[in-house]
Amino acid sequence: MATPLPPARITVIGVGSIGSSLLPLVMAMRPAFLRIVDGDTVENGNLSRQPLYGSADIGAFKVHIAAERL
């Protein structure tokens, strides 16, 4: 019989183009702990590449919006 894996603890550094696309996939794995690290704010010029954010999020910290959405 297989030994169960310990609960996952995941840190995602950067929630821009790649990170904002990656986070929903990470959440689908149902980690026990998820840390999101990014000091940047949402900017209008990046919205087309960052699916987690919308125009109403401009100026807000990416980590705050990501935490709310996930």
C-alpha cells in the first residue's frame, strides 16, 4: 500500500504573466498552505498577459487581488 504524501506547502514568487496563469492550477492541487509573494501593483499595460486581474484592479497590489480571487 502506498504511503500518503504530506500536505503540500507551495510558494509562488511573482504573480505577473506566468504566476497569474499558474495560480489557478496550483489551487486545483488543493495545497495545505499557499504563500504568494509579489510587491508589484496591477498596471493597465499588463492586463492582456495577466488573466487573474481586470481593469477595476489597476493600482491594487497583485497579491491582495490574487488572494481574493483564489
